Amino acid sequence: MITEDISPARSTWRPHRNSIATLLIFLLSLLMIPQPVVAAPSERPASLQEYFHVIRPGESLVTIAALYGISVEELRVSNNLSNRGRLISCTPNADSTQVKGTVRLNGHLANGFRVAFSWHPDETIVAWTESGAGGQEGGQFSHILGGGAREGNWWFWIENGAGTRISEMVHVFTDKYPHEGKCQRAVINFDIQNPELTYVGRRLRIPATSLPVIAAKPLPLKQPSTEVVYGHIVRSGETLARIAETYGASVQELKATNNLANRAELVRCDANAGSTRAVGTVRLNGHPVNGYKVAFSWQPDGEVVARKSSSEGGHFTHILKASGTREGNWWFWVENSDGHRISEMAFVHTQDDFHPGSCQQAVINFDIQDPGLTYIGRKLRIPSTG
């Protein structure tokens, strides 16, 4: 009898042909299973994003809201900013330029609140008065800003005993000549809900929006103690706010790093029962200038639906909608003679229903420091934040 050696050293396993065929069929079946399709980054729906913003001296809720493309009311509600300031009206007056109004605490007329006046937001006050002072009752205040009709910018707010602002700021541009529709006598009301609330230095939550965020390329790792600067080409429709968000920088840093000195500012937006309109001033190096074209569009860098040149005193005015539905988004900028944008873009969301505090008349100012500056196609230096 021959003994079969079945030790491990001599034992081998030989798969049967049927086993190999079964294995191949199984592997092929795996390849035929439908795989989930992942959209490319540019095809994915824009995600909702939430940002935070620390209020700097001089920043109003209007400018912050415009920076992120949201409404002032959304900003207030998201952060419980309940100390309101509101320009009720401004009418012509040949005798003097003046302001008056009332202060309320939790809806009730309140005396003893200090109303500050300045030529610039959050800067040194040039005068102040107190609600209920000088024999005025019922939370009323009044002050003569100057004799005769005078042109100029004025900012108003409520301060606490330490001189810290506890309310929104209200901006008024008073006109030089007391014609119909001009402004020399401003009426401003303040409603304080929380006397302990302060604004400058407060960290605001910016509500999430569905606006598309441009995807940035992955940033290279930065070596210790080495400043890294990235480049970005401004594309049509891109605002400085969106570019800054993409790279985690601030708009102020972006402006300073690239010397972007041609500013656009939404000063305020008032209620207007008649038409929906935009008014404002164009300045060149701080001085009112004529002949600069202000463009109006429904989209950032979109098709221009109207143009208006600045006239005497740098002023421009245009009726956006004379009648019909008045709610909509508007973008404004200054163009050169070739039709290229040379300023930042200002954004306004106008509202349909007229009521105190609604937006139908936007006041927008442009300050051009470099008429040769263009935005689209410009390569920006992005300062490293890490």
C-alpha cells in the first residue's frame, strides 16, 4: 500500500473551474451596480452659509446689511437689535437747519436721554441735547444745526452716561437751498428697548443666505513667520464682500491691500409713498463733481437698465419705478466713458408696501479717488489671514 503524504508542505489547493467562473461573475456584477453621481463643485447647489461681523466705529446697520446682501430688518431680528433710530421726514426750511424728534423707552415717551450730533458716523460729537430739556416734555428734543439752509451730512444717535452709543445711527443730508423736496428740517424718532445695549464692538450673527459663494482654490500651506499673499481676478458680478468671504479676509483688508479707493456707500433708504427712486452725490477726491455716469441694474455687473450723470453739486436722481410693483433688488455703480465700472457696487432692496421704516428712496454716495481704476479683470492681492 502506498501511503499518501498529506503534510502541509506537500498539500496544495487547486480551484475547480466552476469556482473560478462563479467568482468572475460575482466581480462583474459588482461593476454593474449603479454608483451615486456626485456633482462637480460648480454644479452643486449653493450651500447656506452663516457669518459673523464685529461692528467697527462708523459702521451703520445699513452698510453692514448691504455688505452681506441682506435686509436691515433681518440683521436686527437675528441679533435682537431693538434700539431703533428712524428718520421720519425732512422738509425745506429757509430760516435754519434743524432737527427735532422724540425719544421713547419701551414705547413710552422718555426724558433724560442724550441725543448726539456729528458730521461723521461714530466720530467726535459737535453738539448734543437731551430729551425733555429746555422745558420740552414728552420725550421731545430739538436743536438748531445752523442758521439758514446749509448743505452737509449729519449723524444722530443716543448715548449713555459714559458716552457710548446705545442706538442705531440716523443719517441726514441737508440741502443748501430750501426748494420743494429739499431737506433742512429733519424729524427723527428713537425707540430704546434695552438701555444696556451697545453697538460698537458687538459681534453680529449674519443670517444664512442662499447667495452663491465662489469656490476658491485650495490655499497652500504657509510656513511659519512667512507672509503669504494669494491672487484673485475680479470677475463680472463679484462684489468685494463675496471675494473677502471666499478667502476669509475682511473687506477693509481687501481695500487697503489693493488701494481700492473708489467707494460706494448706501447712506440710507427712506419710505416714499410716490415713486421708487435713487438719489445721491458723486465726489472726486472729496469734492462734488459733475458728469460722472451712475449705472443702475437688477444684477451685480448686469445689464444696465438706466444711466444718470451727476449734475450741479455732484447730485444725481433717478426714478426706478414710477408705479406698479416696487419690490426688487438694485445695484448701482459709477462707469467711465468706455462703460467700465470704476467704483464699488452699492446694493439696495426696495420694498413694495409704503410704511414708516420701509425702503423706496435710496440715498447712495460715491467717492472716486482714482478715475483710472477699473474693477473687472483686476488682479487682487489677498492678504493671508492664517
